Amino acid sequence: EEVLTELALDYPLPKVLLEYRSLSKLKSTYTDKLPEMIDPGTGRVHTSFSMVGASTGRLSSSDPNVQNIPIRTAEGRQIRTAFVAAPGCKLISADYSQIELRIMAHLSKDEGMINAFQNGEDIHSATATEVFGNPGEAASEEDRRSAKAINFGLIYGMSAFGLGKALGIPRNMAQEYIDSYFAKYPGVKLYMEQTKEIAREKGFVETLFGRRLYLPGIHSGRTRQAAERAAINAPMQGTAADIMKIAMINIQDWLEKENIKAKMILQVHDEVILEVATKEADSVATKISEIMSKAATLSVPLEVESGIADNWGEAH
């Protein structure tokens, strides 16, 4: 796929092969398999969740893995529309907005990033203005796209080589972007260096709630770099996982206490999906967003986006 993607920039055939590969994968993994997995008793597909399947603490899903259904392509989104609410019900999708970047702002205590979130700014546009733009000028969409790649790339420990590849720019230019980013957000750079040091010293890092994430490869030459990248990302992904689990417990407590005719039916990364009686959908969606936003107290607000629809594809 990597080689085909590069070739597709200059030649038409690799692009066609990539499209075929993508569609073939969707067909074999989902459209062919999902109908075979329908439970004859309920008429529904039932996934299995594991508490220990992901090292970061996120729930993992299997048989079928509903978390891997792609959302970035139109065809992937179409598959999500096959997951429909029962008659007389709606699906609510409630999703944490940019939660890992918000956790990064909190953990790193970087003033620039905290201010951007506290002021309700679009963090990618704010980063684009800081890194590429001129003060007082709005960032272009291309700059915003690059800033988004930097924001998310760096919290996954992306190198200048990786960023250059993602943006289709030379490595030295990518390094200039990274240097400029850290100059504007020095707290993030300091946090990353301190986190790597803690990981080397202790052999583990912790989430905001004290859950440990062990990094056995941190002292080995061959696996050290990968372990350092994991050390930077794990506290953020792990804290996001902790917050989501707290939110789900609080949601369930509220549903039971108020005797609401709704139930959580799916959890995917930073999103939870509920099935609810149509007449209660609006009020439940509002309350779910409120519960999720209060699941943890950070130095920046936790924001939740929710949607209501007859199927998963349209709700999210």
C-alpha cells in the first residue's frame, strides 16, 4: 500500500489498484461477513468487547471488530448506515472532540495550547496561525490541514521524516515546521522530554488517574524509539480511555436512576452510541453530552459533539 500510494501520485494504474484494494477489503471484511454474523434470535450483530485487548486501556472489539469500520471514505460511511435503530427508536452518537489534544494541553500545562482551548478556538487553525501564519490573518485551509497533521502526529511521536511523508514535503521543511511548533508550544516539548525520561527511569508511564502503562522495550536499542513514542502517546490515549469508562459508568447510573428507555449499544474510541426511544432522543442526547463533559476536570473544557439519526452513519 505504501509503495502504491507513492506511485499513485504520478500514475493512474496504482490509484485504481488502491481503490480496488480498499473496496475488496470492505467487501470481504464487512459486506460479506456481517450478514453471516446476525444472531437469529435478535436479528442483530453482537460484537465482543475486551477490557485488556489494548495496551492503552481502550475497549477493543472483536467478532466483528466494529471499531475498524472506516469513516474517512464514503464507502466506509455507507457501511455504518447499515447499523439501524429499532422501530420507534433513534441512535445517539456522542463523541469527545479532540480529547487527546485537550489532555496534552492539561498534562503539558502549555499556556498557548490551554488558552486556545479555553477561548473555544479551533486548535488546528490556532496552530496554523502560530506556525505558518501572520498575526491577525486567518489560516488557509491548506495550512490548517498541515497543522492538524502536526498536532496529531507529534502526540503519536511522529518524526520529521514521518511528517514530511504525511504532508508530501521535504524532510528538512518538516523539521522546520516541528521546530516552529515547539517554539510556539514549549510546554509540549518539555512534557515530551520529561515523559521519555520518566519512562526510561521507571519502565512505565501513568495516565492522569494513575493507571500504569508498562514499556518493556524502553531500554532495548532496537525497540527504544518505538517505546519512547508509546511513552508520549500512552498517557493521552490511556487518560482518554479512563475518561470514557468513567463517562460510561455515569451514563449507565443516570439511565437506571431516571428509568430512561435507552441503552448503550456500542463504544468506539472516543464515541459512545445509544439506542433511545424517539420521543426522548433530544433530551437524552443533551444529558449524555453533559455527563460526558463532566467525567473529568481538566484545565481545558471537555467538549462533546452529539448526533441523532435512524442509523449510525448519519448520527456520527
